Amino acid sequence: MPVSITLTVNGRPAALTVEPNTLLVDAIRQHLSLTGTHVGCDTSQCGACVVHLDGVSVKSCTTLAVQADGRNVTTIEGLAAPDGTLHPMQAAFKEHHGLQCGFCTPGMVMSAVDLARVNPNATPEEIRHWLEGNICRCTGYHNIVKAVESGLQAMKTGAAAQAAE
Amino acid sequence: MSKSTGIGASVKRVEDYRFLTGRGRYTDDMTRPGQCHAYIVRSPHAHARILSIDTAATLAAPGVLTVLTGADMVADNIGSLPCGWLIHSRDGTPMKEPKHLPIAADKVRHVGDQVAVVIAETLQQAKDAAELLDIDYEELPAVVSPGSVETAGTAVHDEAPDNVCYDWIWGDKDKTDAAFAQAAHVTTLDLVNTRLVPNAMEPRAAVGEYDPGMDEYTLTTTSQNPQLIRLLLCGFTMGLPEHKVRVVAPDVGGGFGSKIYHYAEEVIVVYAARRLKRPVKWTAERSESFLSDAHGRDHLTHVELAMDPDGLFLGMRVKTTANMGAYLSTFSSCIPTILYATLLSGQYKTPAIHAEVKAVFTNTVPVDAYRGAGRPEACYLIERIVDVAARELGIDRAELRRRNFIPPEMMPYDTPVGLQYDSGNFARNLEDALALIDYDGFPARRAESATRGKRRGIGFASYIEACGIAPSNVAGALGARAGLYDSAEVRFHPTGSVSVMVGVHSHGQGHETTFAQIVSERLGVPMEKIEIVHGDSAKTPFGMGTYGSRSLAVGGMAMMKAIDKVIAKSKKIAAHLLEASAEDIEQDGGVFRVAGTDRSVDIAAIAGAAYVPHNYPLDELEPGLDEQAFYDPKNFTFPNGTQICEVEVDPETGVVKIVRFAAVDDFGRVINPMIVEGQVHGGLVQGIGQALLEHAIYDEDSGQLLTGSFMDYAMPRADDVPDFEVKTNEVLCTTNALGVKGCGEAGTIGGAACVMNAVCDALDIGHMDMPASPERVWRVLRDSRPAMAAE
Ligand code: FES
Ligand code: FES
């Protein structure tokens, strides 16, 4: 029996009709045509599908679309400023060459942004631990760790600047 | 001062913006009007005869459009998936090349083999309907282990009753035997190069489209080489004229070799699109990738090294059984031969080498090139046996390598296994890596580890690889059924921006940046006015794609040739505009000047004149500024280097932790150091993955893949691997004008050997097979405990 849900996606309201077993990732990719969120596995292991649900990172391949009913979803498409300016974490990935093929990247970036909420002063070791659920086959993680370190720093500086305004 | 643009600058990547903002366009992201979905029914058996397939219930299910079987394909004359390289056995007979139909027609030969395809309006409908398919199998005994195929009592293919595909030899046997007869010491080693699953993060996908009005086909596919796929699709499997077929490989999420091959699913979606006259999409689920992407490695090897009293290498013998899996994948036959035995000299002066390679069929997923392809296998056995030899002879491992290195003054150097190394300074790489890791400080670090109850070890790998297989006539003589040149077209637009169409493909390597850096420097055009176009057979000239670290050494050189043609024509146009003779025009980036004067014109103005030829020597020159070139390399290139790794083993748990890692590489000229370092990091982690974590395991009896998901197949994760110290030593390649050697595979070539050498050092043993997982390490320690106690 299809169900109707309403949610906010990247700041905009969306009304969808989904099956009770429709995965959030399918709702995002297929119903909303937001294809930046990727699917890299079928066992909830790779993190290519990470999005934020009410500001908290979740694997959208293991979340039902109906669980997002009435809530806020942020995908990689919603991270940059409306004028296209990259979010500090996105900018840090570019600066430190934290991506190669780009397939794991949206999930990596969304996970990394959530780390700022949980542990804004994470050490490289803590960053590696936090990213355990995100597999990257290309980069060897070295530059991802550098990028996240610098992205966390930039987010703090940005937040401080905002607070001062 | 480091440059901020052009060749040698760490320019930030131009492709990053789309990937970082979720605007990458991967195959599965595309939705075509009227698109339907293919679900592939795969064999649950390793080996079985298909007795019957009853499709009635499936066809009647909601949303189902059709069900396709091997019989349909046979009836429509769909051809076998071809193998691109012919190897001959030692008796002169050609390799056994059994048919490989995109959907099995008589027998299934591995778990995951395609049996039927259900196509429906939605993927869920196709999956549900597939459950209703009634397939009657007669199960047959399976051949799983490559070591026992001849006595398995069952044949994967009737054409190869003993399951041997070929039995190939390389090198000088008599000379090698003579070397062994004189040896003061012979070290022997048996080792397994484990089977791996490449696991690019983007699962394979394909969309087939057919336009009945124009009788035209489009295949969008996750490929490293769309032009090659079009050739194979047209010439072999579908039998179509190439001018009616467009193959597009858009953004591709990693390849590592696994996306080189012409896969069954590409044929299936094109064939189905024609039958249904609708776009047909297929995307692999990860568990399906495990059962249908070509795997890598899987060698059993016996190696012997003969030495004189000082440890100088006199000769090497190698006997390898290489598992091909159930069918010959596109390049499978050349991996354990031409890309393996030719590298057995490594960085050493070993004067006599002989190799015997037996390739066998088993009821497992086909095996083909995986990052490094044959060269990591060669490096692993060489660098392992050098370590074992050093241990037996009581010589320091760095010193034994030093004694045997080919010195720079012997370049160009002809190896006894058929290659000519053009350049390299192997000893310098080793010394620099020793300095980077602080080799002299190792004993103190080892002692410190011991105080914490940990066992510390250090290991090296001094690797060399051969990239950009070449030249085409030599490759042809060695069995290649295709040429191995590449192509590029440099097209100026009237207002001075440039499109460069290349035959190579980028799936993470950053060509859109590095290739543009070269164009920018050579033609004086700012980066933002340059676009590198790849991955679409309708846009680019015919090229062979990206694998074997060939993009820059072959594709980049084709682009250089095209640039040279642009410069030559631009000089003529400049001469006309400046009323001088073409011989007097000097070019400096984008400025064309009459020598010795201040009269000049820039390339944008030249392009404008070429496309708006109002004032133009039309009787001498054609309008336009658009040049194409094909380039066939003179020789392979030979990236080389030394990697050093330090591990700490916890004897209580068997856990191996990599604590330091240094790599010094000679890639020839480096275009973008930032990108090169990234390639090294990524390659190293794939090597580390093999050494410590990854292993594709089949059940010996049932032929089921036991490690068929990320739950059971251990992929390296961020907290499994260390930071890296990397450095490059540029020794320019002498056989191409750019001086480049290639960097895509280097990390993986030496990585596994380097880590295993460190693990064996830490455990104080001669050898253990990969992966050095906690359980296996713990067992090794337990088994050696009585000896330790006796110390
Ligand atoms: S797709 Fe969600 S974890 Fe892999
Ligand atoms: S950049 Fe390719 S998987 Fe991470």
C-alpha cells in the first residue's frame, strides 16, 4: 500500500508517495532525482549513501523513506551555498585532493561534516575511526584524513566568524 | 619555488567541483524516457548443465516485458565474448579458447554465471518475476582449486579436458640450468598470490538504447575504454556496423582494471533494447559485482634463486599455475605471461631466467587484470625470495639488493626476459627510501617496541613495472589482437578556447586537469579555457582507453603530437598575419613572434584568423585550427622505486599494525605532484589490502564464493592504514618526448611484497602466505613458540 510522506529536502518541501519498504536512498535518487547520493553496496558497509537526517548522518540505504516523514533531509546537493560556493568541508576535500573517482565522495563529505557536530577537534586517529563506515577504493585515505582535519578547522573558524557577526 | 600552473604544478583538480557537489554523472544516475530494467538471473551452482528453463510464470507476472535466455541469443547469432590476446603453449599449439556466451546456453560454469534476464517496467517487478523462473539444472562436480585441475575428473570446457588453457614458457632454459649448476646457494620458495576482488566503489552498470528510426544504438557503460567496447561489441558480440553504434563511458567510479573488459551485461542491454525498442538499464548490486566482475591475481608459484658465494644472483626459475576462472576474460591470457614473466628480472642483474606458466580453467569467476596486472605478482615473488635469500645468507636485505641492482650506467639494459629498460637509478631510490624511513634508527625502534611486548619488523620492495604496452608491432608478435597506440585531437575554437578529445579515459586519475596542464603550458592557453573530452565514441577519435598506467605515456604523447601539429600550422598563420616567413616565427607558449623583433600575434588571434579567414592564405592553408594525431610508443616505460614499511605485531592477538611507510618512486617527469602522490597512496593501500586483509575464498567442494560481500571480504578502511611519506626521483624516460613513465599502478606493484617482508621480519620467519590476518599471524606465532622458548 503506497504511503504519502512529506519532508524537507535541502531546505525545500517535498511530498512523495512511496511503498512502505522504499529505501530513503531510492526516494532520494529516483523520486527526487538527486543522484549525488550513491549506492556502493547492499550490506550497509560502504557509506556511499550517507545523508543527514535532521542534521545527523545516516546511511540512506538502511533507512526507510517513511522514516524521513516530517523530517529534514540534507544530501550532498544541499551542502554548498545557493551561489555555488563550496561548504568548507567540500573545499577542504578539493584543496587536499581527498577525492579521485568521486564515487565515495558525497558520503565521505556528509560523514565528515557530521563529525564536526560530534567531535570538532578530532585528531587524525579519531577521524580515521569515524570514517570506518565509509569505504574509498581510490585515495588510500591519506588525503581524506588531511582534508577532514582541515575541513573541521575551517568549519570552526567559519562558525566563530558567524558568531562574531 | 613551486609552480602554480603548467607542467610540474600541483594544480587543484578541475573535475572536483562536480563530484563534490553531487553533480557527477555516473551511468546509474541516468534515466532515459521509456526506460525499463533488466535483472540478471545468475547461476547458484558452480558447474551444472541447464536442462530446461520455464519462463511462463515469469512472463505472466506484472510489469514483465520479456525474458531472455542463452537460446534466444544463439538463435539471433549473438557472438562469444572475445579474448584479446592469443598465447601459444610450449608445443606451439594455440591456447584453448572456449566460447563465452553472454548468457549461458548449455552449462553454467561458475556461481554467478548469467542464466536468464528478466526485463520489466521496474526493477522490483523484474526481481519479483525472476523468483518465478523455473530452471532445471543437472549439477556437475566442480573444479575449484587451480592446483589440482588435471586430476579433478571433470572438465569446465569440453575443449580442454585437462582444464589447461595453455602451458607457456619464457626465457632461456639451458642458460638458467647452467647458472643453477654453478650456484653456491639456491633459495627456494613456494607462495600463493591470493585471489582478489577489485571492488571499484561504483558497481558496474549499463544502459542500452536503440533508435529504430535511425537504426542506431547507444550503450552507456561503466568502462575504462569505451572505444574498445564499441569495437568488441560491433566486431564480435553484436555484429553491428560501428557507425551506427555510440558507446559512452561517462563519469566512472574507479576501475582498477575491472572495467576494461567487454562484459556480458553490455551485450545484454544492447540486445534487449533492440528487441524491446526501449532503453534497458542494468546496475549491479554489490553482491552481484563479487560474482560477475573479473577477479585478480590467483597464482600458485614455485620459485628458485641461484646465487654465488657473495649473494650475486646467477639465475632464477619460476613455475606458476595461473587461475583463469571459468572463461577467458578480455585480457586474461596476457596477464600471467606477457605482463608477468617479462618482469621477472625486477631491478636486478640476474643473467638467466626461465619461467613456466600453466593457465587453467576452474569453476570460478574469470580472472583478469587488477591494478598492476601480472607485475605485482612478479614483484611479489622476486622481492619475497630476495628477502628469504638474504635471511639464509645472513646478508642485510638492503645490501643484498644494492649488490644486485642494475646500475644507471648499464642503461639501456636488456633483460634476459625480453625487455629493454631505458632508464632508472634504483640504488638512489633505495637510499632515499632508507633515509626517509630512518633505517639506521630501526634497531632502536625495534627495541622500544619490544619493551611494550610488540614485535617490530621492516620490509622493502624495490619494484619495476612496464607501462604503456608497446610498440604495437611487438605486442602483435607477442599475441595482442589489437594495436596499442592512442589518439588525441586538439581543436581550437574561433574565440580561442580549446577542446581536446582524447582516446584515454579518466575514472579517478584526474586527466581533465593533468592533460589540460600540458596543453596550457605548451599553447599558452589559460586552464579555464581548456576542456578535456573523453569517454564518448561519438566525440573522441579511436583510442584504446586507460589501463596499465598508459594514459600519459601513450595518450599524452598522442596529444603532444597533435599540439605540435597545431603549433606548426599556427606558425604558418602567424607568418601570414605578420608578413614574415614561417621559418622566422618563434613560438613561446601562446605567443608567436618574428624572431629578433617585437612583432607578435597570440594564439587566440591565430585561431580567430583560422576560423574567420577573411585575411588568410586560402591557396596555401586550409581554414580551421583542429589537429588530430595517433601515437604508437617506441617502448614500454619503466616506473620503478623502493617502498619500505614498518609493522608492529601484537603477539597476543596477531594484529599487524603498519606504523611507518615510505615510498620513493621514479615516474619520469611528473605533471601534477599532488595527483601523483594520490595515485601512490591509493595504490599502496590496495597492496596493503592484499597483504593484510583481502582474500577471495571459494568453498573447495561447492564452488561457492565465501567472501561475497563487504561483510566477509575485508576492504581496507581508514583505520587499517597509515599515513605515507612519499617522494619522487625524476629520471626522465628516454623513449617519449614528455619523459613520463606512468604512476597509476606503482603503489600496488610493490605494496603487498613490502608489507609481507616486514611481517615476516617481525615474526622472524622465512615466509607466510597472505593475508597476514590476525588469526593467521597468531597461528604462525603459536607454531613457532617452542623454538622461541628454546632461544
Ligand atoms: S550503499 Fe549504503 S552503506 Fe553501502
Ligand atoms: S574517490 Fe573513488 S572511491 Fe573514493
